[in-house]
Amino acid sequence: MRRILQENWLMVFIVAVLIGGYAFLRTPGDGIASTEAFDAVVTDGTPTLVQFYSNACSACLLTKPAFDRIERDLEGRAQFLRLSVVEGAGRELAVRYGVRSLPTLIVLDGDGRVVLEQTGRPSREDVLRAVDRLG
């Protein structure tokens, strides 16, 4: 088995990314159907983390575990939305927030104002610190 993995590491990696991509694909924008619905969620007084992604983005797939860890760390203290920039409200919201690269994480205060924006692999410490400052 070890030899098979050593000789075929690229194929194993591709299959793992495809399987991970399929799981990522099953997260269709967390049910946010419109910008109005998004605005209602992010202005309810609770900090919100918004992850902009695309299923075709390999960096999005590779950084998903870091986003998931932050989500677990902040459970009960913040809301977490994943929005695809390819379709619907996610595309409109990416334009609104000036998203130019993927993946992008935006931390919003309870009134919907941006307090932190990160592109690429998120800094767990910076995100936790930003949410802590919000109370």
C-alpha cells in the first residue's frame, strides 16, 4: 500500500481534492437566497463570518479545514456563512464587498460593518481576536 501511495501520490491527491470538492459543493450558500436575506442575518446583533468561495477554486478546497476550525472555535459566539461567488446572492455580495480573490473571509460586526477581511488561508488568531473585540 505504501508503495502504491508513493508511486501514485498525484492521483491520490487529485482524488482527495475531488472528494473534498464534492463535500464543499454540498454547502450551497447556507440558504441565503437574496441580498435582503443576507442583510437581515448580518444585522441581527451577532458577529458574522462570511466566506466567499468557488467550487472551482483549489485554494478554497485546501483552506476549508482552517475555515471549519474557526467555525468550531466560534460556535455560539458568531454566525458563519459560506457564499459561492458563482451564483445568486453570493455573486452580488462579492461585488458589494469588493472580493477580488478567493477564498476571502470577511468578519462583520452585529450591524453588518466589516471589521476584518482576509484572503487565502485565514489567520485563526486574527479572526478570534476580531470577534473577541466585538464582545
